[in-house]
Amino acid sequence: MSRSVAVTGMGIFSAIGKNLEENHRSLIHGKHGLSYPEILETVHQNLPIGEIKSTNSDLADALNLDKNHAFTRAALLGTIALKEALQNAKIEDFINIGFVNGNSVGGMDMTERFYREYESNPANRRFIQAQHPGFTTEQIAGYFGIDNYVTTISTACSSAANAVMLGARLIQSGRLDQVIVGGTDCLSRFTLNGFNSLMIYSEDFPKPFDSERKGLNLGEAAAYLVLESADFAKNKEVLGYVSGYGNANDAFHQTASSENGEGAYLAMQKALETANLNPHHIDYINAHGTATQNNDLSESRALIRIFKEMPAFSSTKSFTGHTLAAAGAIEAVFSLLAIKHQQIYPNLNFNSAISDTRLRPVTELKSTKIQHVLSNSFGFGGNCTSLIFSKDE
Amino acid sequence: MYINGMASIAAQTEEDLFAENLQSFSENIFPATSVNYKEYIKPMMLRRMSKTIKMGLVTAKRALNEAGVDVPDSIIVGTGEGCKQDTEKFLENILDENESFLTPTAFIQSTHNTVGGQIALDLKCTGYNMTYTQNSASFESALIDAKLQFTEEMGTRCVLVGGVDEIARISTPFYNLDGQLKAGEINTAKILQSSSEGTITSEGAAFFLLSEIRTQDSFAEISDCMIYRNISEEKLQEEISWFLKKNDLKIDELDVVILGNNGDTRYDHYYQQLQEDLFKNTLQLGYKNWVGDYNTVTAYACWLGAEILKRKEIPQQLKLNNLPLKQPTSILVYNQYLGKNHSLTLLRSL
């Protein structure tokens, strides 16, 4: 790697906490954030979700927004998480900073609420453009006055992981010295019903990698990392480095993963290559682990193909639910917390291994030496991304 | 980055463009011309595909064909609004059936990266696959990624890059309600002279097979691309000068500028100021009065620029000023939408 990519700040807002400290506390105490819908208006009151228990007006008040603001819920969550990341990295000047946001459903929460009302209610029309991810990114960038290179990646559940990868590449190429990367997604009836209609939505809490897993549970979250070139990070605390990344396509099916996890395998292989590491260097894997039958089996097979000896691994989606486009970002934060505190966060609700692959995740908080963490994120359209985070030496 | 193949679908055909036979429309929303999709996609598959998937897949395949490439190393797509038709379909089912009895087909095709995924699936391409959705800078975000790929030592030789957006039955007409589209009687051919707010919209796709090195199939080059979320008119002039300089071009050496004027009196001043000042001695072309404005219409503008460089011919109906025609060797595309997501893209002949 030509130029190293330092992580100098991070911020997070998820169902297990409104900032880094709260998220960390929940992780070490095994306190998950799944519950039944209270904010999301849906008929599916029986489906557990990783919901943040703040209303949009609570969130808007916390940001001192004007009453007629056009912030989507994803923008509200994102702005709060980004604020923490920037404070954490001690960045106050945004003139040359870039912003790569991962987002999948954009302002679908607003679209589904107002779709049948736009005609009759002019007051809501400010949300017409909000349907698409770029609008949410615009709102967040506008709040901070980030004006130059701003883009959105939308590759479903790997969006934020791809944003981290792009940020690292922008710094390595010398195109940018500072870039904020991550993602945000809110719960919506659209996605809840979508996954439910695919018959992969669990009525119980998620059981990643368990033989009795019943499917995924959605969550909402936002998380961002501040990436800086070595020169810019010189006098700062470095939380870790983005040392490897890889993206590949499964080219198998629009939504299902291939049996042997080819896309996942290729993504992990590329990540190891760019990091110049061998599989045995990886100390912990934050797996994609959605708890669907298909993903966990396919990912397990891909992991076995890469790792002769399986490192410690877990899926923290058992804490947060599957936060779609934000998943890669919150799991990047958890990976960096794992590096900072030299500890592995457990995979909740696991009882028995999948008979075919026999992989057993870490089920209790574990203190151990961690130098390199691999984080997986896979999405619709066969999109597979793996990231490697490494400790500052 | 060398262009070895490209294809485009828009509201006008390539023949009409160069035969000075461009069509005018009387609606503010008009569709892309129909294409014989069956030539490229199996009928079974075709039935399930929304327009954006069809347009994306067909232009991608035609670009690959022209370049003689079976499978590219990477696939990078820009789409501002993704699969609006399938999104609309699934959303209406949710609302009509009160979240019950839903079938997932429309949902699984509703994600913004469906086109990229479907191209990968069709080509069995396991390489890098990315989708950008930054409003009017979506296609340019994809171009910037392609450019990065060629500077990295990842063995990338050719990248398929494109932009695609579709019209949807309900969601596109929403733009009549929030002031994005022009009200009243429309003659699209004349909108650049209009004195009203709003614009006209359509749909389309354009894909390019870009190669790191020049080959016998190369016919033009996309040299550079920049995006700005928000920029003042003064700063824009400075940035354009800097951008050209960075690419070893003086302003009077630039042959053609393709501008994104869309007839919206609130924002066309970004272009008009450049037309009267920086580009007053440059041949200026406008195209949105013929193909509409949509998030990835700049993919069409780049296709147009590359086609001009290839044919060494200017479509007369696009001229915004009357300067003597030079042999075009360098073309700048500048665009913004609603005053945001500005982009500069430089094309050159070989």
C-alpha cells in the first residue's frame, strides 16, 4: 500500500446506544437492542426490530433544526453520528474534506408516509426529492457545510463497507487527505415488508450462525469514520488503519448467495491481498452473519475456504439487527472498538452449530490480543465487500 | 481512460441527432425511444425487467460488443433514482394491501444497485461492482471511481461504466408538484429560451467500456472528472480554469463546451455566466431541450461528446452560439441540477 489510511475519529448511533460509549457498554454487557415497533408505524407488531427509541422530532430538536426542515430519519441519525465522529477526530475545518455516504432506502420513511398525500398536502412536498439516497447525503453534508467531493454509494447491505473502501482508495491515490465514510439507514415499512415477503424475517431475536436460525431482523443506525492520510493524522490519536479491502460480485442471484460463497470468498481474498496479510494474521472476524439460512451457510463455507484455522468470529447483528446500508459502518466501528479495547464482542443467541460447517462463534465477551480484524458485508445484487482494520503499532 | 465502446438510449435516436431531425415534445415528461430489447435479452427475463434494467443491460452489452470485450474487470453504475418503477410497484402494494399478501419480486428489484447486479449476473462477472447515487453527480462519481481503478495496481484493464435513470408512472409526475418541472403548455425544443421556472424530464442509459491503455479500438478519451456538491459562481470559474490547466489546456484551446442548460430560470445563470464570460469564444452546445433533464443525463452528454470526437461532426441543432466550426479535439461537459452537484468532465480526441 502506497499511503496508509488512518482512522482518526468515529461516531455511531444505533439501537444499542446513541454514541460510542453507550454502544461499547452494550457490547461488553451483552445488552442487545431488539424490541417491538414503537416508532415505526406498521401492522407487524410481532416482528422484532432494532429500533432507536427517539422520534424524528426528538432527533430534530437535538440538532436544533428549523421546524420546516426536510431531514429524513436517515439524515437525522446520520447527522448525529457524524457530529460525534468529527468531534472525535477534532476536525473543525471542512474545506477540503470529502464525504462518502452509504445509504439504501434514502427517505423511503417519508415517501411511504406522504406518497398518497403529496397531491393534497403541499406542506409535505419538500420530501418528494427525499426518496433517493443522494438527498439524505445532501442534508447531512449541508448541515456541516461539506461542499466539495460528496457522493453516495448504494449497493444495498454492503453500501457503508463500500464507502469505507472508496474513502481508503481516495486517500491512497492522493485525491483526498481527509474523508468521512460510513452510512445511515432508517427502518421503514418498505424494507420490513420487503424482507418479510421474502420469508427471511425472523419472529424471534436473530440467531446468527445457529442451526436453528430463523432469519434476519432489521435495525436502524448510522455510523461514520474519519479517514486521514498519514501526514494529516500525524499528531492525532489513531484508532486503527484501514489496511485492506476487497469487493467482488457473487454473480449468482439477485438476492440469494451462492452455495459456496464465491463472491464472499473473492472479497476476503482481495482484502487479504491489499493488506498484504495471510489468513492466519486475522485475529477476529466481524461476520456479515444476518441469521438467514442462506447467508450464514454460504458465508460459513466461504470462511472455511479462506481460513484453514478459523479465527474467533461473531455477528454483532445479534445486538443491532441488520441495519442494511449502515451495517458495514457500525461493524467497522465495532471492529475498531475491538482493536482499541483488545476484546471480542459476542454473538448472542447462539446454541448449536450448523451441522454442515460446524463453525462456532464467540458467545461471551473475550479479552485477547487483536492486531487485525476482518469485517464482512454482503448485499443484494451479489455485492460482497470485506474490510481489514489493523492496530496502530 | 480510453473509450473503446459505448452505447446510449435516450429520447432521441443517434440518426436523428446527426441528421438534424430531432423531435420536439409537448409534454414535460417524455420517454426514451423504444429499442428492440429482444436482440439482447431473453424474453423470459425481459418480462420481469423494469425499463431501467432493460436500458442499462442493453447499452452495457452494446458497449461491450463494440469494444470486443466479453467480461469487463469492473462494473460501475451511476443512477440517481435507481429502480423507481419496481419501488413504486412494491410501495403501492404495501399501501393498498395494508402490508399483507405481498410478493417479493418488485422488492428484490427495487434496490439502486439492481442494474449493476443484473449486468454482473448476465455476464457472470465476479469483478468489482459498484453503484453511485448522488443525484446529478451519480454518473460522474462512477467515472471518478473508474479513474481511481486505473491508477491502482489491481490489474484492472477495462471498466464498464454507465449511467441510467427511468421514468415512473406516479413518482416522476410528483416533480410537477414540487416545482422541478415546467407548468403550462410545453414545446420542449424551445425551453432554453423560456422565462419560467422548472424543466422537462425523460429517461435514458449510456454505457462506456473504458480501457487503461490505448488500443486499436480506442476512439476518444475521458481525461478527467470532478464533482462539487455546492459551489458559488465565482469559485466555479476558478475551478474550471484550474481543471483545464491541470489537464494542460488553455481556455482558448478548448473546442467545445457541452452545457446543461435546462430552461429553469432559477438555476440557468450558472451556465449563462460562463457562456458570456469564460466560454464566450468557445463553441457551446446544449442538449437537455432534446433529451430532458434527469440525474444521469450527463452520461448522455459524455456519449454525445465522444460521438462528436469520433465523427468530427457537430449536431447543428445543439448549437447555442454561432462560432466557426473547428475540428473538435477537446470537449468539456459542465452540469448542475437545482444549483447542486456540479460536475466537470473532459473528453479528448486521440
